[in-house]
Amino acid sequence: MSDPGYPPQYPYAAQDGGAGTSTKVAVLIGAVIALLAANLFLYFRLEDVRTDVAKLREAASRDVASVREAAAVSAQAQRRTVESLSDQLEVAKRQANMAAGQAKIDATKRAEELAAKLSSEQEKQKQMVAQEFSNVKASAAATETKLGETIKTETSKVDAKVDATRQDLEKTVADLKRVTGDLGITSGLVATNSSELAKLKALNDRNYFEFNLGKTKAPQRVGDITILLKKADAKKNRYTIEVVADDKTSEKKDKTINEPVQFLVAGARQPYEIVVNEVGKDKIIGYLVTPKVREPRK
């Protein structure tokens, strides 16, 4: 069975296996959970912002449509007034042309009055259309400004929360970069029990293989290697194993619990690690950690 694990660039907790390791791992897990919570908060807040934006755009569309409708009605009324005045002006002009003496003077005066009134109405219509267009433009600009300010404010709040959580997580991980394995290579976070191991698996950056090995004559397979338990001292929490990988056998003698036991495997940029959490009578319980990606054999 293969489970994802933790990346090599985030080394594990101190190798003493005590309360300090458990506390640091717990703090790391808490920081991870907080980061996930912050991401969920960001997601739901952005959903709320999208909803608010949709509502504002819908309201703006209704306002613009209402203004345009009012402008159309008013323009139509003005158009009818202008057409009526134009008709009256034409009639007055014809009457003036046909009239004589005082009647012609009166008709001409009437025509001039109608012409002045027509000019005034045309100017009013022109100003009204310009004002309505200005109102629509101002309403649209105000809506866009409000949308931009809302999105910027909400995004800033969420970014600040996510950044704070990420900084806490990075600080916790930095505090845990202290453990080295028996080859002198920096290791990762060490799980001292099944609960902590489950949390490391959740990080999904390395492969984890749990084992419960007793003393047998033949090596037992764990992942892509085999392990033979040669000695188990429950009182001193020490053990000796024989590891077979890439057809090469190496003995790991007199190792302690929660100590990263390392060995190199062809194609892997980082060493494999064995961590034994419990030593019993003629048995050991622990897990094997392998890199997520291996280069193919040539």
C-alpha cells in the first residue's frame, strides 16, 4: 500500500521522540488547518463578492434602462410637440403668403412667434437629451467605482488573513528543520505514533509504508525493499535490521526508536528512511518513507 508523504525540503522534528516533537507537529497541523480555513474563507468571501457584484450590475442595468426609457418617452413627446409646431408654422406661412394688409402682418407675426417657439422647443429637446445621456454615464461610472472598491476591500482582507496564516505555518516549519538521519542527511518531520503519521500522510508529498515486523528467517517486503529483523531490545528501545534494496544488503545496527535510518536507492534524489516507533519482544513497528518521484533506471 502506497500513501503520499512529506517533501524533503521540509525536514522533520527533533529525533528525541518526546513531547517537543509532538507539540511541534501539532502546531504544524494546526497551522495547516488554519491555512485551509483561510482558503475556504477566501473562497466563500469571493463568492459573496461575486454575488454583490452581480446584484450591483443588475441594479445598474435597471437604472440605465429606466433612464433610457424615460428619455425615450420624453424625446417622443418633444418630437410630437416639434412636429405640431412645424405643421402650425407651415400653415401660418401659407396664410401669410395668401393674406393681405393687416391680415398678412398678423399672419407673419404669428409665423415668427411659432418659429421662435419651435426653435426654443428644439433647444430644450437637445438639452434634455444631453442631460439624460450625462445621467446615464454618471450612473454607470458610479456603479463601476463602487464595484471596484468592494472587490479591492474584500480581496485585501482575505489576502491579509491568508498571508498571516502562511507566515505562521512557515515559522513552524522553520523551527522543525533540525533532524538529521544516520547518514548525516537532513531528514523530514518524524512521526512518533500512528496519529502523527496519519497527519504526515495528509501532506501528500512523500510515500509512507507502515510495517509491523517480527523476527523471521526470510526478509519481509515493505514498499519496494525488504527488511530482516535481526535483534530487538524492548528494554533499551534498540534494534538491528538488515535492509535489501537494489540487490544490495546493508545492516543498520543498534538503532533507537524515532531515529531516521537512511539508505540510498538508485534513481532517488533523496534517501529512503526507516523510522521505528516501537520495539517489542522480537518485533518492531514503524514506517518506511520514500521520495514521491524516482528517476527511471538507465
